[in-house]
Amino acid sequence: MSMRVLEPGMLSLLQDSGRQGQHRLGLSNGGPMDREAFRYCNHLLQNSLNCTAIEISVGGLQLETLVDTYICLTGAPMPLSINGREKPLWEVQRICAGDTIRVGFAKAGCRSYLGVADGFSIEARFGSTATVVRENIGGLRGRSLQTGDELPCPVTRARKQYYLADRDRPRYQKMLTVRVIPGYQQRHFDRVEQRRFFGSTYTISEHCDRMGYRLEGPAISCNIEGILSEGICFGAIQLPPDGQPIILLNDRQTIGGYPKIGAALSLDVARMTQLVPGSSVHFAPITHHTARKVLELSERFTLHKILQERY
């Protein structure tokens, strides 16, 4: 009982919500780059929010299903078709053994999530199925999907066919304001440098992947050239010697020695990972207290939007 990969697309990875508590072993978190779209995918399917799904970058994935079940595609608008018939995104679709699923290329944004009822049945490594290619761990032998791969999944004959109304779906643009929580090293950036950082527009460079997004714009200097290597949090904004910010993401190294002006709010990082090279980013400071409130409200309301059901 499985799905077979006919075409793997540009980069397709099996991901659950991430590998937590393993930094002491030098293992990255992994997990979905766009956590919001990933969670909606599982929520619509009535799955646990940790169920394993496929993160599709750019598009081009094709699957043959060998099982009766239900699927859902969320995230960047990549055309979805089943047996050649176009189907809507952000909606649960019934599929039967022998069906062919095709995911086209993104029209905006760059990452989508294809989930299946009850998730793909993948063996966990160090508490997670998240694929981190750099560490050769998770998913199928620690690599991206390849033609001929078999993705085990259970038979599911009954699921409510929920969908998320268009008004409630994220909009993926080419410009984003990222809120930044200051870190203890911020004092090493003088007021002029901080104003330059928060008052400038930066561009996503071509050097962006699951480890981090490199930005291009006004260089930011710091009164320390380096620090002893220390743990790095998700969303940390490093300033290497060239002064060009790097926002560290899911597959980041666990320690590093560049100074950090702060950390990007996780909600904004999820949206940022849908930006393509050439997109614009602005930064805005946010207090720890406000950040906590924003995250609490998001957790409380995001997955409580009314899901509609097809009859």
C-alpha cells in the first residue's frame, strides 16, 4: 500500500514537524520550511499535525497511487491534477488505486505540501522523519525523492472533504516585512548600524536554501569580528564579515561564530521561505513580549478558521 514516484520534481523531501532536542548531537531540526502551509495540510486531512508529508520545492512532482486514500495540497499555487483533471488546492481530494497525481510548477511562492490521510508511513530517525540531506538523515535514506521510490501510506476509505476558503488562504508576494526579536549581541551594533539595518530594503540572493537565506543590501558592521561558537536558534540573523545578513533556517548548522543582530519571528520566517530570489525583505524590531503575544494568538486562531466541507 503506497504511492510510487514517477517524477520527483526539482526537490521533494519527506518532512514531519521537525527533529527536536537533538542539537546536542549536532543534528538540525529539519522539518517544513513553511510551517503554516504544512500544518494546514494536515489539519484539512484531519491528521495529527506531525504527520509526514512531502515538501515540494518549485514543483514537477508526479506520483502513481497504489492505494485508496485522500490527499491535500497546500502552500504555493502549483497546479494539481488527478488523472489529467485539474483539482483545487487547499482542499481534500479522494484518490483511488491506479490514479496519477501531477503537481505543476509554482506560479507564486516556491514550496507546497502534499499530504495523505494519516500521513506517509516512514520510519523515524532520532525521533523524526524529517529529511536533512546535508546530514543524510530522515525520509528515505536521508535524500530527496527519486523516480521509483515507494512511499508507504495506509488505506483510508472515509474522510471529510474539507477545504479552506479562498479568503483565509495565505497570499504569497514578492515583498515581506520580517519582525526581528533583538538578541543579546545587538548592543555590539551601534545605533547608526541598527537604523541602517531596520531602515533598508534587502534582496533575497540566489544563495538561498534550507540552511539559510542570504540577503543583499547595505552592509551592516559590528564592533566584534567574531565570537566563540555557540548554539544558533531558528531564524537567527547572522552578520558575517561582508556585512550581508544571513537568516538561518531549518537545516542550519547547530553552532556558529558570527555575531547576530537578533532572530526573525518564526511566523514571518515561514512566509519568507516562500520568497524567490530577487524578492524584497524589510526588517522591523519587535519586543519579546509582543512576539510572545503574536505567537500565542496565531497558535490559538490560525487552525481554528472555519473549514468548509464538500458534500
